[in-house]
Amino acid sequence: MLGRMLALTFLGTTIAGPASLAQVPTVQPAIPCHDYKEIARQLGNRYEEAPVSLGMQSNGNVLQVFASKDKESWTILSVSPEGTGCILAAGRRWEDMPIERDGPEA
């Protein structure tokens, strides 16, 4: 799809001439989104990842981190209240950070 969009942009600039170059739109990569339950199932089956943390975003979505038990792979999702999950990032070697607390320990 990106190749097709770039080809159409190139075709449009060659037909319209150099004056249209200032008006060429930028192409943003698409964020992969799908049904949350299906994404979670696929992450579990393919990468042995499970949810390890989550938090509420200011837009009402839930930000959720999946990681494998050996911490070799991880995926971050944004999940809408309607149940759509979008993959924001994925990578290798997840590390948990200790939570530092203010004040004396009990």
C-alpha cells in the first residue's frame, strides 16, 4: 500500500509539474489495529507473551504491555473502550524497573 501511495504521489507530481511539489502530502505509517482479544491470542500463541502491566491513557484507552516469561519479546498495545487494540511498539529484552518510593520504608 505504501508503494502504491508513493507511486501515485510520483505520478501526480510528474503530471502536475514542479509547482505541485510543495503540496505533496507526507505519508504516515499505519498503526496496526485489530480486535484486542484476537491480538492477545496471537501474542500468546506466537510469542508466548502475556500481559505484565497496564495503565490508563488520558484519552480513555488502556496502555498494556505484553511480555514473554523469559523477557525476550514484548509488545505494547493501546486498547480502546470498544475493544480495538493497536500495536504501538514491539521489541526484545524487556526489563522490569523497580518502583522507587519517596519517604522511609515501613
